[in-house]
Amino acid sequence: MKKKVWILNHYATDTYKDRGGRHYWFAEKLINKGYKPTIFCANTYHNTEEFIDTSNKKYVIDTVDNIPYVFVKTTVAIGNGIDRIKNMVIFYINLILVARRYAKQYEKPDVILASSVHPLTMIAGIQIAKKLKVPCICEIRDLWPEAIFAFNKAKEKSLLGKILVLGEHWIYKKADALIFTKEGDTDYVKEKKWDTVQGGDIDLAKCYYINNGVDFERFIKSIANDKVEDKDLESHKFNVVYTGAIRPVNNVGNLLDTAKLLKDEHNIQFLIYGDGNQKEMLEKRIRDEGLINVKMKGYINKKYIPYILSKSSVNILNYSQSQYNWTRGNSSNKLFEYMASGKPIISTVKMGYCILEKYNCGISLNESTPEELAKAILKIKHMSNEEYINIGDNALAGVKEFDFSVLTNKLIEVIESV
């Protein structure tokens, strides 16, 4: 019998609803390999009032596609204020209680995989693992304190900042293994001088890199099975496509500035799919500035993304250069969806450990300006058919390394190492 794996992820509730996503796909592939995964997540959906009813119990269990989900009761939270903190703390407290009850009623795991975004899930994972006398793997999907400091939510040298960094260090030290989703994230450990080489207490040999990715077979099937009627997609224009959130970190206004520069290129249109707190502001700009070459499509169900991307001419990774540290790489799901579409990609930021450069499947801009983006779009539009196809083929070849069957084999290597 292969190992029983508990996957703890506060926000995996969305993977239950979508029947897809990092830990859903890990669980699915682990089952195919003979492992027994169970996913523990909140009974609430992130940033909505929707929740799964636990009938006044601490948890309920449901199974989808042979994957057991344990929904841990917590409070609904919208936004990033006090309600979200309450949501995280109650989930943390209840997760510890539920894990102990679940282990008594069913069976304890052989290993725990505790995943961020926030650190309380990893702290709970370490505490539960100690109680059950099993190893705990901590998965760092975001360098949480650093992100808070970058957005000026707290100062690193403040009391709160110091507490957060101490907590982060404690997690890294206590975890039996660490998984980072960006290739350069171990550079952070070195920068902090926490590694044993520099006299610290974290052995880099227990650090692993497993990025995000796609279920490539499912992506290709979805192109054929989940089509969306959209006359703009079916037009013979050069489609510059962006999919994702419309908020400050994504700097979508940059696309409108670029579209204004290209307004005389009548064959080019910008198609923007997504929602966020800047959507109405950008729609007003489109009206006020007469940007007829930009179409704001609004929210789109995730299942239609593969088809939309298959109809693009170039896909845009549009980010703010200043609101995130890009030196350690990129782990956005969007990047791998773009690669799976087999179309060229333009990134508006120059990243460290650049996947676009490694696989020669797109262009990374040195300067995140509308002028530079416009030049890159025209470069791809005017390149030879042979070169255009070659870039797309490179993307398809590269994304095979980020297929979840490959990523799950990497996860199994970590599981078997602890």
C-alpha cells in the first residue's frame, strides 16, 4: 500500500468546484499512482459569500472524482480586512481539531502536505504532523511576508514585520521538506542567510522546486468541448489577448495605453477577459478615449479559457514592474495556460529564471511601457509565418515539462524523501 497523503490548503475549495487546479490535479495523479490523498480545505469560497453547509458541524466530507475533500468550518470573508483575518484564524483552529478527529475516525496519514497562501495552514500542518508523528512538507506558493511588505501593508522592520519573518523562519526550519513554486525562491533563503552554508539552520537539500502547470490533455480536450460564441474570436483580426484579474498588480491600463498607440493598425484588436476592482474605470476610459480596438469581455468561466487562448494571435502577461519582486521567476497559472495554447507570449516585465527565454516562446520587455509593448506586438505580427509557428511549437514543447503528470512525479520524489 502506497502512502496516505493529507493535503492542507485553505483555498482548495475552488478546486472542488472547478474540478481542476493544483491540488485537485496532484490528488488525481497521486490516485493513479496508487497513493491515497485527502484534501482539507475551508468550507468557504474565497472572497464570496458562498459556502458549503457543514450543518453546525466542524467539518463535512464529500468526494469528487474519487478525491475525498474535508471541508473545515470557518467564517465567510470578503476583502482583505478583519473578516479575512478572522476567516484564517478560525480555519487554523478548526483544522487542528478536525485533523485529530478525522485521524481517530478514519486513519492517520503517512505524510502531510501543508500549502500556503497564508502561513497559518503550514503552522497547523507542522503541529498536526508532530501530534500524529508523521512528516510535514510545507509548500510555499507565495513569499507571504515579502508580499505584504511589497504592498506596504506592513514594514519589515516594524514589530509586526519582525514577527512575520520569525514565523516564516520557524516554518522553514520545522518543515521536513520545502516545496517552492518559483525556481529562484531558494535565493530568498540565501538572502536571509538562513541556509546552513552561511551558518543558518535550513538545509537547502530539503528544498524542492515544483512550479504550477496545466493538465495538458484536459486543456486540449477543452478547446474542442468548451467553445464560447464570440464573434471577435472568430474574426480574422490579430487578437491580442489578456485573461485574468483586473487590479493594480496586473496593470491592465497599460494595455489601453498600448491600444491607443496602435489605433491606426486596423487589423489589431485587444480582447480583455476578466474582472476586478479596476474594470469599471477601464471601461470608462475605453468610452471616453474612443478605443474601438479594445473589447472588455468581463468575467469568463475558467473552462472556456483554453478555447479563447486557442483563438489568440499573441497572449499578454501584463504585470506591474514595481508591485512584485520578479527576480525569482513566475509561477502564475496563466503563463502555463498561455504556453499550452501554442501561441507566442509577451511579458511586460523582465523576470529572473525566465521561462519565456528558456523555451524561446515569447518576448520579455526590459521596460514596461506602452511603447515597448506596442513594438513587441508589431514584431510578432510582422514576423514570418515560419518563425511565428516555431515560437508556438516551442511553447507547446516547453509546457510538457509543466504537465501535472510530470509535476506529480516530482511531488512523489518529495513525499518519498521524508
